[in-house]
Amino acid sequence: MKNEIVIDTKIRFGKPVIRGTRITVEEVLGMLAGGMDFPTIEKEYGLKKNQILAVIQYVSGWVKGEV
């Protein structure tokens, strides 16, 4: 799942995004914090469950100091 999150200075000013999209980790976290569930995010943004889980895993690693 770690390969799902990429950082490229040419995409969204180097913010971490989901590979193949311009959707940032920050945006997905905002969706989840705002109460959106996985099926809604998948439907409205065209993401897959594993991509959403990759965001959570990425942030968890960042908090632990692994990223």
C-alpha cells in the first residue's frame, strides 16, 4: 500500500497524493474527518478502498516517525 502515495514536486506543489490522481492525503483525511464513509469517497472521487487505506497507513507512519 505504501506505493499508493507519492510525492512529486510537479503535482500539487509536492504534497503527498494518491498515485495516478491529484487527490492529496490531506483531502482524504478531511473527507474521513468530515464523516464521509469509504463507499461515498469511492463513489464520489473514484478511489478504491485500498487507496483510502493507504492514506491512513501513510499518516500512521508519519505520526510514528517512519515517513
